[in-house]
Amino acid sequence: MQDVHWAAAGAFGLLMLAGPATAQTTGVDPACQVEEAAVVLSCVAQSNGRMRDCEVLGVTPPNCGFEEAALEASEGARVDRSGQRGVRAGQRVRFAVRYRPAEEGRPSQPGP
């Protein structure tokens, strides 16, 4: 896994484990009652920082729709291409998208 710095997290922050309304808009199966989910993606960074050619390398739990939700969310994400830790255009990056339920008093914060 790489330590990717994000210029924009895209829709990673929109998927929450907190209810059927959110699940309907993201494609996650509301019947999947999980404490946490993770999707490992591999994508190619473009010169503008956006991701392309994303592939799912792994998902826990499977068959709940988190794979599709993470792929859709990656479309709006942009990696930071500046500085020493910046990602080069054309470089394939591998990262995990984790989804966790909201804690009391704090909204759910899924993200890369």
C-alpha cells in the first residue's frame, strides 16, 4: 500500500454505513450489516491528479457493493502531485478505501 496524499477526496466521503437511504444512492446492499469495510484499489494517476483505469484488488466484506461504490468514488478523487511525495503522471498507485460507521456525535468519515 502506498502513502497517497489527496488533493481532493472525491466522493469517498459520501459513502456511509449509517443507513438504507445512503446505501440506496451508493449501491451498497443495506442488508450487509458490517462494522467496517475496506476496498483495495489500484489506479493510474493522470497529469491532472485524477485517477483512471482503477481496479479492485480486494474487498472485505465481499458481495455487499463496496467494490462498485469505491470505484465510482475514485472518479472524482485527485492525488497530490506536488512535492517530494507527489505521485507522477502515469504512476500506478495502490490504496485502501475504508468505510466505518459514524461514532456518536461525529458523522461517518470513510475515505482513502
